[in-house]
Amino acid sequence: MANPPVQPLCAMCNHHSTKMCSGCKSIRYCSKACQRTDWAIHKLVCKDYQEFLPTRPSPDHHSVISFPINEGQPRFAWVRYIEGYSRPHPEDLSRLGLEAVKLGSDGHVEVGLNELLDRHIQPHHVNLSIPEVVNLCPCCNRDLAPNQSLVKVDHELADTYRGPVLAWATYCKEDRVRKPSDIDLTPMDFRHAVDQLRYIYSTIEVQFGAAHLHKVTAVRMNCEGDQYVMGRPPIEHVHEAASMLQKTTQISAPVADILGLPLIILKAPAAPVWRDRHLHARMQNLEAPMLNPVQPSTDTGSLIICRKDGKPLHPDHVTALMAYTIAKLAAPGHSGNCFTTADMLRLDLMDQVSQEDFQRWYKERQEQRRHCSIRQHEIVPSPFDISDDFMTSADQTDYWTDYETDDEED
């Protein structure tokens, strides 16, 4: 099987490319808009690559991308490969501040798919060496200096990858014809490497991000991208700084207001993995309209929700609020067996909403769940009865399933 042609798709989206960078002539875009969006990242290597390319020491040397710990930005470098082209020669790795032993199967990741674009990387895969410190909680790695070459990419990456990082090419396993020229990295690979470093960081942020913020127990409602790319559940409990209580809500929640449960709803800052990416479909939050059926919108990204009074907000409270909204505002005769959207709700039925009615409805709902034969549910007190020290340990994905079935029960 012959190797595929040079990447014909845009570096920033999955549209066919029509333009090429006039400087390095090695990265393609579908439009000037995508090229402008990528410039903050691409400019870090564009000129360097132009000056670097004519300096190949010999045909046995191939281009890699080095992220030195003590230099101001990433740079291209020439290395020789060991026999079989599995990884760079130990002498060249040493010159770049890396040890060959660290690039074994446990010391790097092979990137064959750009997770953000859901696209196979061609004409080779990209290997990334990852410092061992990445696996540590942020509070445990402060004795190591940040990687200065990543500061201009993202300060979060510099603070996380506290050690040298190297990107080098490897053949795809399916490649039958293996040309040495196919393992030269270019600025297009730099874009893939940045995307992958951001992706890894964002998964680490999910694990360690709340380590120092045990202030307010809140709920995160994740957008499509955070669910399907980052693997986050549709809804989960999170810890936010108490300063969130001083902020003005960005999205109204009229049903919650009538119930006497005022909420602060903020659009979650985009994780670095989404930075400079305008993938509209990935930022859709299909359930957000149920929080505000008066002015419904799915263009919210992920949402962070907390109570204005600072009391714990449980994921089950949010799913119950949305299920109750459907139960009260759905048109008479509406079948609970179909998926309900905000435009199916009748705002003239808002006078049926009250705290007393919600408490009755919530109690009946909990009784149904208590006797559910499918699985054991955690019984969560009503938002009006929950204690300040209530914490959840249940599987958060259960709550979303319950939300989807609740409007069938009513």
C-alpha cells in the first residue's frame, strides 16, 4: 500500500484545504479565517522551520520537534534514528536533554488520531515523550521548573509538563512502503503535537483540577465536545472556589427562581484542548435549554451551576429540576415516550410551578427510585432538605439516565 498523499485537509477543521502558508509552505488551511485562528501557534515555528529546513546534516538525519525545558520556545532539530526507525538515536536524544530509556513503551505516547478533529494523522504518526511528573498531582511537582518552551503555547502546559518534551515521527503500522522522507516532522505535526499535549492536559485537569478548591459543591453540565472527546459524563459534581458566589449568573433559571432555589449558572471556560478551535457542533449543550425554557439556547458550551446560598448542589437536583420542568410545562397529552425539547413546553403553564408542588413531586420520584428493580439508586435529599456537609460518592452517570426516564414516569 502506497503512503497517502500530503495532508489535503485544513489544519484547523475537516474541510478541504485551499490555501498554504506562504512562509513555511508546509501547512494548509481551508480559509483565511482558519489560518488567522492558527497563527498564534503556527508563528512559533513558521520562521524557525524555514531557516531550519536547508540545514539537514545528511540524508540519515530527520526532523523532530524539541520542547526544551530552558528555552523560550519550541524548535526543530535533526536526529538520526536507530535501525528500524522506532526512535531517535541515543546520542541525539542526549544532546536534546533526553534519555533513550525514557522513550520506551512507558515513556511516550503514539498519536495516530487527532482527537479534536477525529481524524487520522498522515503520512506518519507522531510520538510524544511525556515527562513522568505529568502523572503527579500539581501540588507534588513544585520542586521542578516549568517547561519554558511551552509558555508561549499555554502557560498551563508549561506548568504541567515539567521536563523536556520531544515529538518524533513513526511509520503507521499499515504502511508497506516506508520512505525515510515520510518520517520528517513539519509545522503540521507541530499543530498535532500541541493538540495532543492540550488533550492530555485536559484529562489531567479532570483528575486533579479540583484538588485545592473544596469551597462550593457545584454541578457541571458538559457540552458534546467535553463528553465525547474528553470522556466527561453529561453531568457531574465539581468543587468551585467560593468566589463563584459573588458572580452574576450568565443564564437565567426561571423555574428554579419560582421554586425559591436561585442558581448561579456560568459558562465554563474552554479547556486548553478547545483553545483556538471553533468547532461549533462540539460546543453544543443540548440539555441547557431546559434550565431556561423562556430563552432556550444550546450554544452555551459546558456549564457550571451552583446555589446562590452556597449550599451543596447535587447532580440529582439539576436532573430533577429539568425533569420537573418537563412534567409541569409539557403540553397536555404530550407523550413522555418521546424526547422533549424546550420548544415543546408551554410557558403559560408556569403558574403550576411551586415549591410545595416540587417537594411533593420530588418525594414521589424518590419513592419510585427507592423501589426501582433495575439498579440501586442513591437517595438524595431534596435541595430544600439537604445538609451543608452532604457529599456524593455515587456514579454520576446514573443521574443522567434517571433524567431521561423521569419524564416517561410522569
